[in-house]
Amino acid sequence: MMRIAYPRPARAALAAGSLLLAMLSAAAPAPVLIPSQSEISFVSHQMGVPIDGQFRSFDAQVQFDPKAPQKGHFLIDVDLTSVKLPTSDAMEEVVKPAWFDSARFPHAQFVSTAIRAIDKEHYEITGRLTIKGLSQDLVVPVAITQAGTVTTAAGQVSLRRLAFAIGDGEWKDTSVVADNVEVRFRLALTGIAPL
Amino acid sequence: MPLAAYILIRRAIAAAAAGTLSEETLADAMNPSAVPAQPVDRYTDVAIALHWLLAVSLLAAFCVGLYMADLKLSPTRIRLFNWHKWAGISILVLSAFRLGWRLAHRPPAEPSYLPAWQRRLAAAVHHLLYLLFFLVPIAGWAHSSAAGFPVVWFGIIHLPDLVGVDKQLAETLADVHSALAFTLGGLVLLHVAGALQHRFVLKDDIVQRMLPGRRP
């Protein structure tokens, strides 16, 4: 890395500038995810038997002003290697190329393209979900509640696993593993203005 | 030896042993052709149908269970496990119905010419078989619950979990399920050996009571 030696007055100006930036961002802080109160889980079905899974590591970059929801933006990044399934053989299986192919595609991303308010607490977030390099447009109904300084965005959405080539090859048979996967999420955020 | 004669002679011997041998019984044994052949007292058609349906189901469930246990995770493993569970619950339901039927319909009496210890052994094997028709599927169901896989009968009917999710308990229940299943297998062998002995060694009518076919 190249080091730049700034002259003293320039250094002072830079310091003042970053202080100003910090003050500005303090005035409108970006919402921050509280991982311990957030959850992304899913239910898939094997011959009718529900199999619960969850992701233990994910991040959210959110801009959301309840007074102008249509200007908001959600980016959810899920670490697919953090998946948790009920059995150790399922855990070993899911990282394989036929499923998440976690070595090549460690992350899934949802990027919102539009937010529509239904009422004060209900929104419809349209966006693009990318898993394994394959993208699908989604419309996600989200309920937003507030308690103290914590804002919680929760909802669920049904995905079709085969649209993302999850469970490829011999696993394509939907009579064994159903195509539909129900994803549930609860994102707890600080730094969102009151509804 | 014709079967009727065999039966009459055994009856006379049993009566003599018990000290109740009458002249009539002795005369029958000396001249069996004079006694008209009795029609075989059979199980009801429903009992016969349930017996053979369960025989086939138990054999299939046992073989699938043996084969699937060590399979690696694959669609085949998932299919076999679920079919096995569906079969197990079906066996449980059929057995409950069969027990009800059995209690409501007296089965044909064991022939009196059989030694008492044989009758007692047959009764004991039958009682244990019935007990295991229930215990084996219930242990399997509880194992599935403990392992975190609720049983969904035929992929449609969600059955309640018998125990909470507990990996250690699941392993214990797997061993219990397997031990009970092998015990059931052993009893079935004993039951079949007894049937074969009656059919091919003693050549009596005991097995005919449970064979499908037209009534005489």
C-alpha cells in the first residue's frame, strides 16, 4: 500500500472534513442490523416432511425513511456457508455443487428495486434475489414494527429452489424434495425513524 | 397315516394320560373310519385377509429397513425411509384393527390332541407377535420424532411427534426399534416353523384355518 505524506495544513483540513462527515452521518445514521435479534430461516419439504434450516450469518444494508418509503433501499447478504440443517449428513450435502456450491458461490444477495407502502406498517419490497449466479425477481411482503429504538422488518416469501439450481442432478425430483421453499426472515434494525 | 386317524389316536392318548379315557374315545381311535370327518373350523375371511396383508407388509418393511439403514444420503435413501415409515404406520393401524377384530371374533380353538405345552407355546408366540406389531412401529415413530423428522403418513397426514427432538434419545430409540424388529423377525420364524411343521410333518389342518381359499 502506498503511503502519502500530506503537508500539515492539508492534514488539518482532512481532519476537519472527516469530522464534518461524521457529524453529518450522525444526523442521519444508516440503520444497523442487530444480528442477535435477527433471523433468516427456511422450511423445505422431503416427501411432505418439513425440514427446518437457518442461516446464522447475514448482513443488511438498509436505507429506509418511513416518510418516504419509496426512496428506501434494502440489500440483504446471506452467508450460505453459515447454513444450519437438522442432521450432519444434510450439512455435508448442502455445500456440494448440486446444492449451494458454497465454495464457488458463498453468498446469496437480495437487492431491492422498489418499495411500495400498503399502510404504515406493511410494505411490498420488490427486488432481485441472486443465488448461485442465478437471479429471480421477487415481491416480498414485509411487516414493520417498532419497539423503542428497534425496528423489526419481518415476512416470508416462497422460493422455487430449482430456479436457482439448488438441488441439481438426481435431486431435481420434486417428489422427493419439493420445489417450493418457504423463507422466513426477521431483521432487527436500529437507526430507523419512527413510523 | 390319514389325518383323522392321527387326531383320534392323539385324542385317546391325551385322554389316557389325563385319566379320562372313555370307551367311546378308545373305540374311535381303534376304528377311525367310522367317525365322520369334521369340517375344518377356520378363521374369518377378514382375519385371514389381515393376517396375510400384515405378513407381506411386515416382510417388506423389515427388508427395506435392513437395506436402507446404512445408505448414504440420496433421493433413494429419502424415498426408502419415508416408505418404511408409511408402511410402519400402516402396520400399526392395521394391527389395531386386527386386534379389535380378534377380540370380537373368537378364533378356532386349538385342537385338543396337541400337547398342552405346544398350545401354550403357540399362544405365547401369538401374544408376543401382537405386542411387537405395536411396539416396533411405535419405537420407530418415536425414533423419527427424536431425530427431528416428523412422520407424514403417505406424505399427507402429519402425525404428532411422540417425543421431543433429542439426538441422544434418537440413537437409543434406533437401537430399541432395531432390537424389537429383530425379535419380531425371530418370532415370525418360529411361527412359520410351527406352521410348516403342522403342514408338512404332522400333516394336520391347523394351517388350513388361515389359508385363503374357498370354504369346504
